[in-house]
Amino acid sequence: MDFHAFKFRPKKIAPPLTHSPFARLLDELSPILRNPAVAEIYLNARGISAADRVGSPLPVALNWALEDVTEFLSELAWESKTRIDPYRPFAGGVIAAMPWRWHAIISPLSPDGPLLVLRRLSFDEIGLDQFKFENFLPHDFLNWINKGISIIFYGATGSGKTTLLVAVLREFFINTRLGIAEALPEIPLTSNRWFRLVEVAKDTGGRGGVDFTRVVAEMMRLSPQRLVMGELRGEEAAMLLDFASTGHGGVMTTMHAGTIDDARTRFTRLARIPLSNLPPINGIRVWRDSAGIGHARMDQL
């Protein structure tokens, strides 16, 4: 795929979704999306594959050409109010009115053609009662946050980190003025007392844009009682420490890590602070067993 495959879209009034090429392609994909056994979908110009919640492959069929994948990603980014083009060759979000999160990468970052991963969101299906807590009780989440102890839910991709985080928010913070700071909108705004700010990409001329540091700074000016951050990837770790020191209580977030030692190493590297200088932070390892049941175990960072 070359640089001309994606058109830079000027501001426009979007056509009715039901008449767009995107709608046709989404209709073709919908039988797979509606299959309750499918948890993940992988799509590129050469084919499609799918997997269930424990990663086992599932048979699927979809005959899309390169042009179909290109058109779908371009329109998907547009419908998600983001952009994907050769100057920002990655994007992600949630498909409107559907429980699926998507992430796509195109050329030149993916020189062999466009890539798309879709993951089923199960926020409305899974509550705290569907997790096994090994060395603590669910109500401890509320106690920790009220005491100013931050919580990092960590684990592998698809382990249930964000699902458990959302279950905790719905159980204990439904009536709390909750500020959610994310790079991509994912956590559902279940309560009318919750609000969200997200990063904004610069345009193709390098103008505008709002980075995560500014997102959290503006969030703090809105006086949330509690703060939730999207996945920790870099500067968010230092911002977590700043916010946790303001007296607003603990911060909740997620991070990719396999073990508590991995979580400690990654967080201190991202935050650029020695482990001995960290404020109280509890790491909650989240994983699924061979039957797909979620587990959670607590260790202090």
C-alpha cells in the first residue's frame, strides 16, 4: 500500500452511515462480530483469523481485497473521530454502538500492508463476581483508594485488566465524580457523574494536538474526586505520581506486565523514579486460566 491509498479528509458532513461503503463492509463483518464465541479478530490484506477468549483459533470466512481493507480502516478512523494516514500510521478506538475495540496500523509502519485487530469488550457482561480473588476481598479496592493507595491492574493482552477495572468502577464508584484520562476512549461512561478527556493527535502539518500531560493537567482543573488513567505507556506514570500526591485519593490504571517484578521494573522505568521513592501502590495481577475464568492477586509495588 502506498501513501496515496489513504486520502486526507477535509472537514465534511459525513454521509448517512447506512449508505456508506463502510456500512457495506461492516455488514459483511457483522456475522463474525455477532458470534458470541469470537473474542478477537485479526484482519489484513491476505486474510482473516479469529480466536475465542482463551486464544483458540476459530474458523471464519471473509473475502476482502486490499482496497476493501484500506477503505474500511479509513472510514473506521473517520467514524471514530480520529485519523489514520501515512503521517500517523496507527489509530484505534471503539466501534460505535458495538462492543468491539479496534487498533489498526498501515504503511509505512506496516510495510507489508494494513493490519487490524478487533477485541470484544465484555464490560457489560462481566462483574466482580466472575473473578476469583486470591489474597484479598473486592471491597478492599474501595478501602485502598480512600486511603490514597493507587492501583495498577497488570497482565497480558486480553487478560481482563480493563474489564476488572471497569467492574470495580461500576461497583464502588458509580456515584463518584470520576475523571477518566485516556489516549483512546475505551472505558464506558456508565455514570452521569463520570467524564472523560482524551489525547488529540496533531494534524498532518504538525499543528494542534493535546498530549497526555495536558490531558491530565486539564483533568485536575475539573476537580475530580477520583482519577482513572488509561494504559500506562510512558509519561502517564509520572503523571500518576503527581496526581496521587494532590490529596485526591488513589489513582486507578492498567499496564502490560507479566509478573509483579516486571510491573515494578516497568513502572519505575516509565516514572523515572527509584522503587524506594514510590508512594503506596498496589499491583493487581490479572490473568485467565485455561477455562477462561479471571483471577486477581494483589502485591505491593
